[in-house]
Amino acid sequence: MSVHEQFGEDLALYVIGCLESAEQASLEKHLSECASCRRELEQLRGAVALLALTASGPTPPLRARTRLMDAVREESRASSNPAPAVRSDRGGPRLPWWVSLGWIAAAGLIGIVAVLWIQNSRLRQNAVQLTKFAERQRITADQSHRLDEILNARDVQHIDILPISHKVATPAGKAIYSRERGGLIFVASNLNPLPPQKAYELWLIPTEGAPIPAGVFKPDARGGAMVINPPLPASVEAKAFAITIEPEQGSTTPTMPIVMIGSGT
């Protein structure tokens, strides 16, 4: 017999407070160390609470039924040859096993109530799920009926809804530059979205020499952007302004290709 089965026989007696003091102490010590027996004890307690609410139930668990029938057979054989009290392995005198026959029967009844409670709980859950499913089906059927009424109405009209204008707005930019004052104002619109961790960079292309960085920017949700008075060398003659796509921190030389460009007048 395993440890769980050894102590399991005492759980029913413990629940109804009929366990001897020595065995109760031994069982309580075992319960403090065994989570499995503690769970079984809680189930028995719940079953005892429901015992008064039912007088019948489903087929009892096989283990309880087998133990009960074995106990009845043993009692009939031992009735003519009574045996002395035996001593429990856990210490202290223990009554012969047939004295606990009534408690074994009670444990079987407790098992029946526990099974009934579990089955009722599952039935309630299934009923809730079926109710929700039926409600969804009803709503779907109502919507289908309404759509059928509209599609087959005598005055039904089919109206195509199209954009007011097929014109596609293209990116545009305008640079206002003063060489004498070293000032630059740049405004852009309809710019395309950028890849992650990228930015647009404006370049001043002088009449002589390499392109000069003139500001890093990102468009807003509508594609607009602005650069005002970036730091530029003084008195640089601008041949053109160009825009490239660069890393977010900007670059010192343009990364090809150039996506926008405009020359000065």
C-alpha cells in the first residue's frame, strides 16, 4: 500500500472528526508535507457539505465501491472468529478494520456526491456556452435576413462611389536663399514616407566645390517639412539645392541617388 492510500483511508474519518488522537496527529503531520492529500481532503470537505443536499447520484468511483464490497466479504468471514485489536504502524492501538466499515460506506457516499457536483458544474458551463452560441446564431440570422431584404427591394439602387479627383499630388519643395545674409528657408510638401531610421537631408550645391549639408528633416503625417536658417558658410554662391535620403544623424557627403533637385535662377 502506498503512503497516499495508507493515509487516504483516514481522510474521511478526519473530515467528520472521528479519528483517534494519535492517528489524527500523524495524519495532520502528513498533510503538512503532502499537497496531493491536502487536495483530496478539500474535495472530501466540499463533498460532505453537499451530502445533505442529495440522496442519490451517479455510479460511485470504482476505488470506493471495491473497498466497500471487499469489506463486506471480509466481515462475513470474520464474524465467527473475532480478532484482537491491532496496533497501528504509526503508533497507538487501532481498532480492527471492520469497525471502520460504516465510515468506508460514508466515504463511498461522499465520493458519489463529489462526482455529482463535478458533473453538475460541467453541465452549467456547457449550458452557458450553448446559450452564447445560440445568441450569435440568432444575430447572424437577423443580419442575413436584413441584407436579403435590401438586396431584393423593388427600389434598390447601385451607386458607384469614386474619388472626386484622380490627380496624384507629387512631392514638392521650395528653397528661399540669401547669399549676402547667409540665410535659408526651405518648405516641402507631399513628401513620401521614409524607411525606418532614415531622414531627408538638404544640400546646397555651390558653383564651385563639394555639396554643403543644409539640414536634416523628416516629413509630418501629411508629408510636410520645413528647414529654417541652418548653419551655412558665408557668401556661398548656390548653383542648386538637392535632397537625398540619409541616416537620421545626417551625412557629410550625399548618398546617391538624389531624390529631388532644383537649380537657382
